[in-house]
Amino acid sequence: MTEGENTLRDAAGLEALISRAAAQGKGLPPVDKWNPDFCGDLDMEIKADGTWFYMGTPIGRQPLVRLFSTVLRKDADEKTYLVTPVEKVGIRVEDAHFLAVELNVSGKGADQTMTFRTNVGDIVEASAENPLRFVIDKANGGLKPYLLVRGRLEALLARPVMYELVSHGEDISIDGEVMFAVRSKGKVFPIMPAGELEKQSL
């Protein structure tokens, strides 16, 4: 099969996938309950800035990106797939599946709630069910916060959102150690030991 024929086949397969994903209707389909056959990998990637690419080209249609985001699933094999009732195709993810682009903080202290909006329209409250986690970027030593959105899918907090989140941090004693942490929905999310904060490159 020639490269041109491969491209036409892939394009036709993508159109069929779009059609089947759209057929699930509005809202989030029960992708965790579907167990279709694996149909191979698709030349699709979610970049670290949240941009979706197909065959090396950015997908400019935001409604299409939102549609794909509703049929995303990360399995126990640590790979990410687009899943419909009849197929499962692998895609690449450079960092996180989503980007958290907005933060709203309501209440104070134990009653504080942090609500995030992702680049594909998910609204998620940080909680025991949707925890925040924090890692240090090995490349530059910077802080990288992630929010569990659903299943095993996470959102990386955009840099302005990360700075806003950190502005709500406080020193909290956890298991005898003073940690710099944030609160949401009655849960404390430790960021780092308080003594390391001044050394940290945010």
C-alpha cells in the first residue's frame, strides 16, 4: 500500500471514529465499561500545552477536540486510547491529557474549595476523589501540579493557574512535618516541605 493510500485509509478511519464518538451523544460516555478490540495506533498526539495533533498537524476545531476528549481512556498499561463501543485506538500523550486553564477558590480554611476548568471544558473540584499531586520537573527543577480529572486522566495546571494555586498555600503540620500545602473540600494536598519552598524554582 502506498503512502497516499495509507493516508486516505487513515483519514477514512478517523472520520468513522469521529462518527461513532459523536453517536454517543452529549455528556461523558461510559468508556470505562466498554471493552472493544484494540485496532492499532492512530497518529494522534496531545502535546504538553494541551494542543491535539493529527498526523503532525494541529487539530484546530475545538468542538472536535472536545469530542475526542470525552472518549479518552488511560488503561492499566499506562497507555492512552480513544475508545468507542466497537474500537480502541492508541494515541500519544506528551505530558498530561488536559490542561487546567482556570481556577476558582471559594470559602476559607477547612471549607475552602478549589474548582478548576480544563481546556476541553471539564469542571473539577479538587477533592479526595479528584486529588492534586505535585512533582518537580527534572528538566528545570520547576513545580508541576496535576489534577486527577476522571479515571486515570489528569490535567496539568497551566503556569498562571499554578501561581494562583500556590498563592493559596499555607504551612500545615502533616505527620509531624511542616508542609507547604493547599486545602480543598476538606482535604489537604501537600506540595513540599515548608523549608524547601525558598529553594524551589516555581
